[in-house]
Amino acid sequence: MAFPYRGYNFTAMKTQTQISSVTEHACDALIVNLFEGVTTPGGATGAVDKALGGLISQLIAQEKFEGKLGKTLLIHSQGKIPAARVVLVGLGKSQDFTLEAVRRASAAAIRKAREARAASVSSISHGARIGGLEPASAAQATVEGALIASYEFTKYKSKPDNAAIESFTLISNDPAEVEKLERGARKGQIVAEAVNEARDLINTPASDVYPEMLAGYAEALAHEAGLGARVLDREECERMGMGAFLAVAKGSERPPRFIVLKHTVEGAKKTVAIVGKGVTFDTGGYCIKTAESMFTMKDDMSGAAAVLAAMRAVGRLKPGVNVMGIVAATENMISGSAYRPGDVVRAMNGKTIEIENTDAEGRVTLSDALSYAASEGADEIIDLATLTGACVVALGRRISGLFCNNDALRARLMEASDTSGDLLWDMPLLADYFEQIESKVADMKNTGGREAGATTAALLLQEFVDAKPWAHIDIAGPAFVSKDNGLVSYGGTGAGVRLLIEYLTRGQ
Ligand code: BES
Ligand code: MN
Ligand code: ZN
């Protein structure tokens, strides 16, 4: 089956690196920056200020521009330099400066340029020279911020809300730096395109993103990115013994698909499995959700979207580890054939789960996806899932819960979180709480009450990883936002994509 699926328009944006002097560079909008508290700009900003006859310093004083992170000032250059306008963006306090600050500054600046209807936008790399950041990383973060913030989901709009930016050029006047900037910018572009691709999959309604579609999408992706692909249909899943995943799928008219993508490297030291919750719509089943809480449940495949998008980036960046991307894709619907409270299901590893609540379906589908990963020789398993409302209550929309059974894996993920800006908070996998999910009739039940709801969900998942090093990342909060989070303003965020790519490509 062919899926002519391409909704995103960000690839139309040409991204490049160029050696050029800020005062001689032609574009519609030129982005320069200022640390908080600086009144006399230096560096590239200083050079532009001088060429504009001190206009920037004057405006800083008049407009009380303090350089707070993400605050912007639009300046018309009145023919004094070839750039038609200058966007001055605040970097915040120099002592708080991080790669995430670079992304946010870059994001705020490009939005300002878009408001001013600039088609060609150029920017210096924030913090490469003055902020003490490694130049390639600074360039990467500058490009990530710009491309993530200029994404727009336009597929279902008769006309887009904003004019599209046609090109984004990273400029530097230092030829010695260009190789590093180019390398960083290329990686930034790959990461940002993966983030935006995940957002497109999440934002597309469940009428158009359903298990077969995701499978077709994954196969096309594998073909384009040079990955191996295997898709199991209902009968094949049955033969594999995936009774848990298939129980959730029973209520839907749309057949389930179990998707596996593979990046294989000769002589690789380990195989990392990345597993994404792929519930393309979650009604709650017979334990039906309220209208309000169901409205955004097209986002319940955000983990799957992150895994698929990260797999495309893996195909492009070719890390030296084997990577297996796994998605058990299904809807959670209501019908005469749907699973019921009280049903007992058996997962691929033989363990049984009593269904106490059909709305706790994510963990049921993941039990088979994790069993599969463990049985297929994964040395490490990382799952991403919009798993629990409890995690949203605990941590909000900015930070995901990390549940990990291995100290070394946890430490590496925390480092990757720091670099990538995908925030994680270490949460407890307290074995004592397993008693909350003890069942009278099966090995466990799929809910454990309100207390520590994110932990009891994770404890259930742990039963299916065969004691391998494993991390569960509950992205229920950060996966979808209704207001600006510094990079994304509404909709699917691509949470976890940057983290996965950073983790898988670290040290190369
Ligand atoms: N997909 C939801 C979790 C969710 C909630 C994601 C809010 C994003 C925002 C999941 O399948 C679910 O319904 N979980 C239930 C579990 C409960 C019945 C034990 C929940 O958290 O309410
Ligand atoms: Mn649910
Ligand atoms: Zn769900």
C-alpha cells in the first residue's frame, strides 16, 4: 500500500553555513545577540552597531532592552548595511548560558523575523565565540532552535497563518571555524527535521494516522534511510504470542501493526532497542475517557513518532551501535469486540495481566513490545510513552519522568538530556509498590490506584524486559503543549527525539 504522506513544509527551508561579514551580508533579517546586562555590544553585534552608527546601543538604552533570554528587538537598518533588518535577541545571563538557551534565543529570533515577513534569514551562531560553548554544538543548537520554531502544521489549512521562511543561513567571519560550524549545522538540521517530522505525525489526526498508515510510513522511511524493516500483521503477532497487544487492538476496525526498524553496523558493540507507545487514538475503551481528556488523544502515539523520526536520523547519522526501533501500533476503541475490564491477557513472555481498566492500555501494548525487544537480543531497552496522567500531575509539561533499572544507563541518559534539552527527572521504581498491581487471578493487573500511578505503570513494564538494562520515559506531559514552551507553541512537540538522537550518537 502506498502512503503519499508528506505534510511538513520545513524541508522547503534551505539551511546553509556561509563565511561572511555581518556588515556586508545581504538578507531580509540578520539575527545578532546580546547577553543580559550588556549595554555596549561587542563582537558581531558590536560590528553591526558600529555600521548602523550606534543605533543598537541607542535602542538598548531607549527601549530598556535588557538582553533577557528570548526577548527581541527589531531594527530597520535603513540601507546602512545590506541586511534589511536586524533582529537583536537576548541570551539571558552569561552565567546561566546553556545549549538550551541558545535554542530558545534562536527560536525567539526567527519567530520575530517571521513576524516581520522575512523570507531570507541569517544568524550568527549564538555563543560560539562569547559564551564559551563548543562551536559545533553552538551551531547545532542555533539551527535546532531556528528550524524547530519555524515549523508550522499547515496540512489542513486552506492558507498558512504565517509566511514561510525560505532560507536560514548561519554566518561566520572566521574561515578557521567553518568546518565545525558546518558539521554542527548539519547535525542540527537532521535533529530538527526529525523533531518536526515527529510533530507532523502527532499533529495529523487519528483519521489519517492509524496502524497501517504508520507501518507504511515506517517502510517508506526505512527504504529512504537505508534501514531494515519488518512489519507483523495480526496473524503474525498471534503466532508470536502477543496476546496483550492484540487484546487492546480487538476493539478497532483498523488492524494492528507491529513495526520493527533496524540499523545494523558491522562490529557493533551493542544493540539498543528504542520502543515507542503507538496508540494512534485512545478513547479509553469501555473505561471511556471524558470528552475533554479524549480531545488530544491523537497524541497517544508520540512515543512511536519519536522512535520513527529518531530512526530516520539514525539512518542519516549512522552511529556505531545497532539500533532497533519498535512500535506496537493500535487504536484503543470501543465495539462489540473490544477487550473488557476483568479480561486476562497473556503477553509474549508468558506473563498474564488482568485488565482492571481498559484505559490503562499503553502498558498492555508495551508489555509485548518490550518482550519482543528483549527476545530479539537488545542489550539495552529505552521506551518512550505517553503513559500516565499521573506523570503529568507530578512533573507538568516541561519534563519527562525517567524510570530506570540500571545506574550506568541512567547516568548516560541524564547527560544526553543535559545536552539535548529534552528534560528528564529521575523517578523511583520502588519494588514495594508492586503490591498495588498484584492481581487475585493473574500475574499482575494493569492498574494500581491513584497513588504513585506513574511508578506502578513502570513497575508493570519492568516485568517484560527480562532484567535487561532498561529505561522507561513517560513523556505524557511534554509530548503535547497548548501554550508556548520556548520552542513550540501548540501541538505535538517531538519530545524525546533530541534525547534519543543525542544518546545514540554520543561520542562520535
Ligand atoms: N494515554 C493515557 C495517558 C495520558 C494522559 C497521556 C494524559 C497524555 C495526557 C493513558 O493511556 C491513560 O489513559 N492512562 C490512565 C491510566 C489509568 C487508567 C490507570 C491515566 O493516566 O489516567
Ligand atoms: Mn488510556
Ligand atoms: Zn493511552
